[in-house]
Amino acid sequence: MAGPHDKLIAQAAKAALGPLGFQRNGRSRLWFADHSWWLVVVEFQPSSWSKGSYLNVAAHWLWTNIGAISFDFGGRLEAFVEYSSDEQFAAAAARLAASAGEEVQRLTTMFSSLSATANIILMEARTQASQAAGHPGWMAYNAGVAAGLVGRTGEAVEKFESILEGAVDPNSALHRAAERMSKLALDPAGLEREVFSIIQQRRKALALPPLDASPF
């Protein structure tokens, strides 16, 4: 059963994020805005121990087909704010929602095009690789997909191979996804068809309308 703090969060989120095109994911504390091939995600994350909320804001690429709304770029924006009274938490929830709105606009500007997105996540993947050599993750996969979609075939191949040749469990979803995309990396049209198919599947799972054509 929703408590008073949950209702206050929902009210604040609707007021701040509704005008930005956000919709609530069911009755959860997660809200998202649709940008065809990606989502901006805002989560008013609860605590297992106290009433209140953290704030997470991130981009989710719809080609990341893992059955959940992952935080692919971004994450924790605000530390936990505890509920002590309706009056105190109404103001706190409004502040969290306003902070979310500012970060949403920043991410929307950053990822305004696929080429800009590819530049950003390729750089992030290289940074992560240098910090944790031999342990590529989903950032490398996402960078490979974005590179492939904008015609940077060599970089796409490099990212997928870094996963297949790295310390990644061969039975993991990441390894299987990289293996599938690696086979298509030298066929840009085939890679785009596969990515578009995944996006359509994810949109259906999230009850979003199908795209009429590839957004790339």
C-alpha cells in the first residue's frame, strides 16, 4: 500500500516531469520519456529501511535487450531524503523532481543525435576500459552499437571484440549480445535491421507505440 510519501512523490513528479513528456511506469516510482530509440529515465528510488527517496536519472538505450529498464548512462543524482512529515517531504519531493527535470534537459541535449551519442559513449567506454582493463561491460556493447549505426565500423568491431575476448562469462546476456552484433558489424544494413527489431520488441514490452520506420 502506498504511503503518504509515495503520493507526494507521484504528485511532485507529475507536476515537474509531466510537461516534459514523461509517463509513469505503472504504479512504480519510475518515470520515463520516449525518444524513439532511447528513454530518459527518472527513478525516485525507495530505501528498504526508511521512508523517503533517492533520485536517479539516466539514459536507457532501447537496443539493450535485457528485459529491464537499465541505467545505461547516468545514475544517482541526489542522496536519500527521509520523510518526517507531509509538509517537510512535499517540499523535498518538489526539489527532487525539479532537480530531475534539470538533469533530464541536460541529457536530452547531450543525446540530441545518434552521432553525438556515439561520440559520448565511445569516449565513456574507452575511459571505463582504461580503468578496468579486461573487464568490458555493457558500456562497450552500447558504444559498439552506436558506432555501427553511424558507420564507424572499425570502432564497432573493436568494442564487440573487446567483450568477446575479455573476461566476460560466455553464457552471459552481454556476451551473447556482443556475439550476435559482432557477426553483423561488417554489414551496416543488417546491424541496423537487428537493432531496429530489438527496439521494436522493447517498445512493445514497455507498452510504447511501434515505430513506423527505423529512426536511424
